[in-house]
Amino acid sequence: MQLDQQTIVVVMVVVYASALAISAGLLAALRPSAAGRLWAWGHLLVSAAGLVLAANASARLVYVSAAGAATFIAGRLLIYRGVRIYCGLVSWDRSLAVGVSVAGLALLGVAGMANSQARMHVIGYGCLALVAALTAGTLLCAHGGRRSIGTPLVVVASLMHLTTQLAGFAAGVNGMVASGPFYASSADAFLLLTPLVATLLGLFGFTLMAMEQVIAAKEDGARLDALTRLLNRGALDKAATSLVAAWERHGQPLSCLVIDVDHFKQVNDRNGHHAGDSVLKLIAEAIDNSRRASDVAGRYGGEEFCILCPHTDEVQATTLANRILKKVRAIPLPGDGTAFASVSIGVAELRGGAAGVDGLWRALFAAADRALYAAKEFGRDRYALASWMAPATRPVPGDVGDSVHAPIR
């Protein structure tokens, strides 16, 4: 494939101008995504730098080339920082800032030296190759990160960048920098056009990743309670009906815990609602950290929480109840630090009897709620089982430390 230098410059201008316009639009569209904002800013810098380098192709002003290359590196590092945030890794803010500064100073430093073009190729393409390798490697190895249909596109684009940047690095090391404005001859135009294709491919992939992140955040906002980040009432009801339907099909045990914060009104009255909200968040965190991955936890309303435990009978659910009681007792209440939070818990297992999925769910919750009030009646900071509500047995206060209670016989 042969293209003259002027055609290559025109293609560069078209591609980078298009990428610049798209990136500017994405700044607003991806604002809810921290990673998306960095990707948009990074591509904005890369596109602007590409336009500068294309405009400088004929004049070949070395300091303009150095500034353009430094801006290009800064853009790629911003994109890489976004990748780390997306994957839930430390963002390396200070290290990346130092990297940009060192690369920029090095490029400007060699601009006035002999054989400056080759030196700038080594520094510029070497840095870009390293960032491309890190970007692809981070996305491939970050098992804890989100998976997106855009990720393979970004990985492929990064590998395309890596290939051509290593070629540019090798050209600089070997002193084989072409007399024209680019390191490759027109006969090797694919080495010049490949990064342009990779830029558009990567921009599309990053946009998909960020948009999926924004959509997921909106879905979470519709499902999660804003204060506690547990499921809200609507999402909890939906999950409950699904679990009850599974119980009807398979007959596996299903238990429910209804949890209420003891004396919460006093916390609000004495310390204000902000302090009360802080306590609620800590208790919600204790609940979330106590449950199994298969358990469903939500805020039912006010200071009341609910956990649904599939494949768990009433007695097995007491293990979770005790775990929650112990974690909550370690939460200090606002004040002089001598008082600690506590909760009361009602535990019930789905037994049947009601008609329909909704009826069964209401019956299960009502049974756990009655057990909750029994726990409060007998001193709070404990659990009670719905099975104790039978006429022959009633719960009595036991050792609050382990919340084990014996029925009256």
C-alpha cells in the first residue's frame, strides 16, 4: 500500500478532528462515570496532539513536535488512569503525573540536540508502547473489574498501538528515521494508518465501557437505597417474590430475618438526623458484611431491614442473626463513646398456607415481624424465632451475649 505524505496528513487530520469532536461530546455524556470522564479527556488530548503533529508534518519544528508528543503521552496516561479506576485499582495519580512530567522534559531536552528526531522517537514511542502494554495487560488481568463488550475492542486497539509504537521505537534506536515527517516511508503506510484505526476503535470501545457503567449505575440507583446502599423496598419485594416462586417449585427452605434498630428514635432526638443516618449506614454495612453471597438484604423502611436466606431453615438462620447481633454491638453510638448500637431480630421460615407468591411473601414477612416484636418485648438486642410463637411455646429472655433463648415448656 503506497500513499504520499500529503494524503497521510489529510487522513490524520480527518481522523483526529473526528475523534476530537466525538471526545468533546463524550465529556458531557460520560460525566456520571469517573473512568468515562478520564477517557474522554484523554482522547481529547490525544486528538489535539495528533492534529498538532499533522499540522507540523511539513514544517517539522522540533519543539512543536516535542510538545505534541508530550501531550499525546499525557492523553494516553489519562486513558490508562481511567482503566485503573474502571478495574477498581489504585489510580496511581502521583506516579502518572511524574511520568508525564519526566517524559515531557525529556522530549523538550532532546529537541535541541543533534539527531533530535531519532531521540524523540525513542522517548515518545517508548513511553507510548509502555502505556499501551499496561492498558491491555490491566484489562486482561483485572479479574475484579467489570466485563464489557467494549473491553475486547480496547484490548485489540491497545495491541495495534503497541505494534506500531514498537516499530517507531525500533526506528529511533536504529537511527532509521525517514527524511519525511514520519518514521515510515509511504510504502509502509499501514504502519502510519494502523494507529489511526486503533484510535477510533479504542474510542468506540471505551465509549461502550463507560456507557455500560453509566447504565449500570442508573439501574443500581433504581434498586438501591440511597443511604444504606442495600436493596430498596421495591427491589426487595421483587427479589422476595422470585425466591418464593423458587421455593414453590423446588421446596428448598427459605427464611426471612426482619431487623429493627433498638431505640433509634432516641438516637435521632439526642444527636440529630445526620448522626442517626451515620448509625444506620454502619448497621447496614454490618448486615451486608454478615450475610452470605446468596442472601438478599434490603432496607424495608426507616430503621427496619430485611434479609432473605434461600436454602436456609429457621434454625440455620439463627447463625446469621447472631453474627449480625455481634457486629452491631461493636458500633458506638454518638456521644461519650460508652453506648453502643443494638438490634432486635425476628426469624421465620416459609411454611406455606397462603395463596399465591405474593400471599406467601406477605405471610413470611408477617411471621418474622411478629417474632421481631417478641424479641423487643423480651428485652431487645436479641433474636426470636417465629416457631416460638406457637401457643405451647414462647420465648423468654436468655443470655443476651449469644442470643440463645429457651422456650417455656
